Amino acid sequence: MSSFSALRDVVKAEISHATAIPIAVDDRERKQPQPTPISLNTIHCPSLMAEVTMAADFGASLGRAIYSTSSGSCKPELMLLDPQVVRVPAKSIDNYEKYKIGQTNPSDSAWVKFGEAHLAVGFLAKKNFHAVHCLESLKVDSAIPQALALVGSIAQTNNLPSQFSLSLGILLPWNEFRDREKFQSQLSLALSDYIFRGQQFSVQLESFTALPEGGGIFARGRVPQRPEQKLRNPKELTIAVIMLGYRNCSILVIEKGELTRGATGDFGFARMVQKIQTFTSGQKAEVLVPAICQARAKLGRRVLATLARSQRTELRQTEVEELAEAIADARAEYVALLQNWLRQHLPSQTPIDEFIVSGGTARYLKRELTELLRGFGSSLNWCASLEKRILKTFGDTVSHHCLESRLADVYGLFYKLHDRPLPRLPVPTGDLIDVNVRAS
């Protein structure tokens, strides 16, 4: 059976007995009664659950995981990890441990050994071993060492024992979704016996859920914007989910509750960054990306001056002007290519009732995407309520780095793993919006 057929069958089965329409492949069914209203940061845990529940998105610009442990009250916690992974000699790890000075967070000094391979992951790979994340490789290729590092970081941060059970959910690009069973098998084996930062771990993968990118915001992103608003039943609608990140753009189309098409293309923000690098000299992606994203569409001379590399004043002024032109030209070209790809892959014969849009790059191009999607005559959901909950849950960690759009998909997946609705938000009257909403 093809990956599309398998996924479609799961969607049809779940919509027949639930208010949610989680687009997922889950190796165990969990049927829970309708939950009572819950507070913002707490989920009431089922009596039987894994010791760690983790929703993970192995992004090309940032790995992110939202997790909870059974020792607490299932409060969602955030773990971030740089995406770089590099295989290094065992002696290099020995020397790093021998000569390092100071103490860092586990996620910032992450290395793993499974089988005969030693791999540096995240900040350690980037800073000490000068690793560069390869956008051309499959996401699943680097996802296993990233997953091991995230699980190990969670365990050491929370003083967990070396043996525990894990309930894991992951997000994969549509064009890699067929690899989910192979990924599960390989990851389960790796988790059962590996070393993280010198500590031996044996983790039992108790359950595994795979969603295509966009599945998290579809499962939990349809949230009323106002207390009196009532959402239409998705079984009456055609809904298109658009996820736009650093590496790629993904589309899911759900017609009357059934997934009918999906697509992934290499039209993420990296395409624009690569074009800027073509137009300029010596610019590095890790410097360009935060400067451009923080300024959004308003790149003033002060921001551009931080990107200039020349030490001579007269040359810096010329370089700033060249940078401004390069960024403007690259953005215009990227927007045109992205819009063309979206038009090609969105239904042309079937009217779309609702768009759900999210992702860090989508937020950066909100004006252009809004103009394009309004032409379909559809309602447009930018997951604003979902992002408010993310900001409320994680506070400064998210707001200082504008991560709410980049966390929306994995945040929705986290609540799906717990089979719970989103938490409530206060309204100006002091009341709470009771959001018992999933994908309905």
C-alpha cells in the first residue's frame, strides 16, 4: 500500500469516531472521553503513559521539541537544538571532554554514540567541529542523531534514569512521509542502546506517531478567534494547509474530511538566502538569516551595516547599497517562484473554503501570501490563537527569538499526542475562552 493510501485510510478511520482529524499514523489507538477544561500549561495525564512524551520537528534551521515527563503534571517544556550533525573520530570526542572548560546545557554539548559511530550534534557540531547543515540531504538522515540528542538532553536536564519509556511524535515532509516505518524501526533500535555525553541510555519507544508537516496545525490549529465564534465542521469543507519553513514548503489538501493530496517543494527561505549569497561576497547564511528575519520587510541601513564585511568606511557604504539591492532582488524572485509553485499545487477545480498557514517563512512573507491566497476567495487562518498560546506557555524563550510561528506545528502535535485540546486563553473580561477544539 502506498504512503498516500495508508495515510488516507487513517484519516477516514479517525474522522468516523472523533471530533479531531489527526493526519497521523499511530501504532496504538487511544480513545479518551471528552476532556474537561484545563489550565494553560497543564494537561491532566492519563494513568497509563510513557515516562516521557515528546513531539519533535527536526527543522533545517532549528530542531525543536516540546515534551512532558510523567513525574510532573504534564506541563509542556521546550527543548531547542541546532540542526548540525557531523560524524567525528572517537578521539575527537575524548579530547573535547578532556579539554573543555566550564559547564554547558546538555543540548549545547551534545554528542552521541550508537553502533560504532560517534556524532557531534547541534551547537557542539557547529562550533567545535564546524559542521554545516546540508539542505540537500533527507530530513530522516539527520533526524536519528538529533532525536537521540534531544532525548538525552531531556533526560539529563530532568535527572531521569538511564532507562525509561518514550512516546514520540515527529513531523516529516510530505515527500519523506513514506519513510516513517523505516525511521521508526531504526530509531527504536538506536534508542535501545546508545551513549549521550558519556552516559549509557536504554530507552523503550513505547509509541510512535508520524504526521506530515502541517498535520500539527491542522489537528489543533483551527481555533476560534472570538469566544462566540463557531467553527464549521471540516467534513463540510475543503481545507488547504500550507507550511512554509527554511528548507521547504508543504501543502496538504483535505476535502470533506479526507486527505486528497499533498506536496513538498524546495521553496523554503533557504532559496532566498542562497540567491543573496550569489549576489554578494562572503555572506554567511547564519548571519544573514537572523538579520533579515528580525527586520522583516524593513531592512534599514543600520541593520544592513551589521552585515557589511569591509573594514574601510567608503567600501562599507558601497557594500551596504549592494546588500540592499541583493536582498530586494532575491526576495522579489523568491516570492515569484514560491507563488508560482503554490498555484501549480493548489486545487484549480475544487474551491478552497479555508487556508491554514504557518511556519517562520510564512510569517516573513505574510503580506505577499495574503494577497495571493485572498484571490481564492477563501477564509485565511494564520494560527494567531495557536501562537498566542505558545507565547503564553513559553514566554521570553519564544518571544525574544520570534519562535511562535516556527513552533506552531510541533505544539499542535504535542497536544495531539496527549489526546487533549489546546489550553484556554484569558479574554479581556477576565473569563477564559474554553477551547475544546481539535480539528473540528
